Amino acid sequence: MGKQSRMGIKALELSKLKTYAVLYRQTARKPKKLYLVYVSYPYSENPTETTRQIQLWAQKILKRFDDLVLLIPHFVFDAVWDFPEGYTRPEMAVQELELIKRMDILVYDPKRVSAGVRWEIAYAEHIGVPILTTEELENGKRN
């Protein structure tokens, strides 16, 4: 490798370090507590449209609050478990419950409750994960 190539790499590395330093300073100003939020919503009636609506809601929430990390389960599971064929796999349910167990909050819309949403709420309640409505989360409540 020639001297000029090494200098180009060093300049690129320096540029990356400066970028990382800026990102670090920005994140250092963020709240110390980030809440991991499992977003529970009815899915099987119209998976594509419902997930799209949840995505739009999540984007709106994340623009307002910098203390939330939203987990939308079907963004994770659909590609991995090859929806719809994999939707009934027991491994998916086990992994879903494991995610809920690790969350700080489970959020749901009380106007849109399905059997699956009730199941997730019951599990969260059983293991002590705080449960909030979308309205409560939007109003700043965290537990």
C-alpha cells in the first residue's frame, strides 16, 4: 500500500473519530433512562395495514420523546418466521414472551384489543411489566 493510500485511510479514520465524538456528545445529553417499550396491537385481521398504522404512530411518538425505544414485534418476527406460514410456530410465541419479559413497558391501544393483545397484556401483568395505554404513553407516563 502506497503512502498516499495510507494517508487516505488515516484521514478517513480521523473523520470517523470526529463523527463518533459528535454522536457521543449528542447522546451524552440524552436522558439517562431509556424505556424499552413493547408495542402490542391486533395483527391477524389485516397484518399489512395494521402494522403500517403502528409504524406511523411509532414515528410520531419517537419524534416527540427521546426516552423511548419501541419494539414493534412483527417488524422482528414476520421476516424471521416467514409470515404467514410461520405465524403459528410455538418458537415465535416463546420469543415474544421473552421480549415482553425484558421490556420496561407494554403499550396498547384500548380501542383496538384482540385475543393476542389480551394474551400479551395478561402475561405482562403476570410478570410485573407495567402496562400503559397509547394515550398514557403519549401524555408522558412511563410506569
